[in-house]
Amino acid sequence: MNVCFFGTYDRGHSANRLVAHAVEAGGARLEELHEPLWERQASKDRRYFGAASLAGLAGRYARTARRLARRWRARRGPPPIVLVGFGGQLDVLLAHRICRPRAALVFAPLVSLTETLVEDRRVFRDGGLPARALGRLDRVTLGVPDLVLADTAAHAAYLVGLGARPEHVAVWYLGAEPEFLPAQPARETGNRVLYYGRFLPLHGLDTVVAAAARLGSRAEFVAIGDGPEQASIQDRARALGAQITWRAPIPLADLPRELAEAAVVLGVFGTSHKAAMVVPNKVYQAAAVGRPLVTRDGPGLREILEPETHCLACPPGDAAALATAIERLLGDPALGARLGRAARGRVLEYLGPVVQGERLCALLAACAPGAVRDARRRSHG
């Protein structure tokens, strides 16, 4: 089975890396037909989505699309399954038009434009013209693929509501990147409480700051990262007197060590519908390393991790409940160790590389049975 990872996707994004790893782990042949575009600016604030910025992006995308089209016409070999990953809303429309012949078209969007830019980040007003345009774009991009991959069943139901055909949607849980799977040696952790990430509304950092203010010197809060809400969150922390050490982003390869040195790792605590549906990458990573984890409760989380068995969960936006959960873990290291072991066991057994690869390639094969038959015929010919 041949899979062509197509488009302008961010190659370093965890969702795209995980899909690519799983394709190869499942035994398929992966080729990349990629032109970089979106990763040129890591932090995408409101100005990034302003009219002038979008006009410039449209011009750059048009030039990039022409290069992709030329490269597709120049490729050789049997028609592949064309895979479009995170950030590929425009790419899936381009692939639908130019990638012919193909065995199938698969879209792994991770998130829709509507939930991210309207419901979560609130870049555009709900009901306004830009929001309606994004909704139409979501409906089209979710309607053209032969298969849409959703990261949870709760998210799959949401995507169907946006326009994906129910029979063409399948759930494939992301899991953790290979860097987080090797066992980490135990280290002295003290009372360190670790947040890391992109300072996005999804993460509910105002709740983290309020919990830090409640706990004071009883917990050592460390926040690693940056993002569009960084300045406002730091202002909020100063106003509340929250004691937090702010650190710049670090390479992904260094994160497992940071996790291993934390007594408690924080997930996300946002109140949006998106925050309820998804299982953020940081939750999988903390579970894979086997660290005590606190995150918000929701249907997406409970598909993977069971509160009180694999982690502690609290209501979204509830700083008092978060502070209580953190105190509970800091005061009971045996509980944290038990939760961490159970979470790591869950990830390794249910979301290990081999299982993930087999599961994904089975989904791809089911939407392109002709490609599988052709591959088998060639291998026996």
C-alpha cells in the first residue's frame, strides 16, 4: 500500500509526525509531496488572521499550490492513497482536484477551522461573515475525502455536524510521539507543578494561574512555552500574586526529562466545546512518561484515560478544584506513582507504535481496497 503525504502541512507538528510514523509502522510505503508554508510563523495571533496578512498568505498559497501540482504531475508509480494532515483545509481541496488518479483521499484535520478560530480562540465573531465563510469551508473540506480521521469519538460526532459524512469518518487516537515512550529514570521532584504548551485558550491558563495563587509556596509552578495569550496570562499572574517561573520553549527531545522531574503535570482546563472533545498532545505525553497528571474532565478524555485510575480530572475552569487536585497529588506521592504507572501502561498497550500502525493502515486499506489488491498482486508477481 502506497501513501502520499500531500500538501503544505507543518512537518514538525505532532499530529502530522504521529500519522507519518503510524503509516510506516503499519507496513505501508510513505512518500512525501510537501511544500512548507504555515510553519514560517509559529505563533498565529489575531494579526495573522487580519485582512492584509490573509491576502499575503493567499498569494503565497497560490504559488505553493502550483509547485505542488507540478510535482504531482511529475511523480511516477501506482496511484497512492493521498493523505492530507493537520492544517490541510486548503490542501484537501487542492488534492481533490489535482491528485488523479489516486486510490483514495484521506484527511486527518485534527481540528476544524470553526472550532479553532470561532469557538475557541474567538478570532472571528460567531455568526459574522468570516465565521460563516469558515463554516462553509469546513463543510466542503470535510465532505470531499473518502475518509476523515478524528482524534476522538466525541470529536468525530462534531465533525459530522460540520459536514463530514458519518460513514466516511473513523476515530484514530493520536497517542504520544516516540520521544516519550522510553522509560524515564525516577528523579527527585519535590513539589514542582509543570505546565508547558502554546498559551492557547484551549489550555485554560487563567485557571492555572488562579490555582497557583491559591497554593502559594505550597507548590512550585513552572510554565514552559509561549503563545498568543502569554502577555495577558503573565499580567494576570502578577495581579493575583501567583508564584510561577516562566521559561522559554524547549526542544521536544528535552520535554521527557522535564516531565520526569515534575511532581505533577498539568493538562488543559479550558471551558470551550473543543476542550471537552479533544485529548491534547500534552496529555498523551504526560501519560506516556508515567507522570501524575491533572487535566479537565470531558468526554474526549474518558475515551482514553479514566479519572482516578490513570489521572485526576477536575471541572473546566475550576481553579479551586484544580488546586485541590494538585494538593492531593503533592501530599500523596504513592497515589501519583500509581496513577502514572497505570497511565503509562494504558498508552503503551493501547497506543503503542505497532498497534497504532496496524490500526491506521487497516482504516486506510478499508477506504482503498483496490490499492491493497494491486500491492498484493505486484508483491506476488
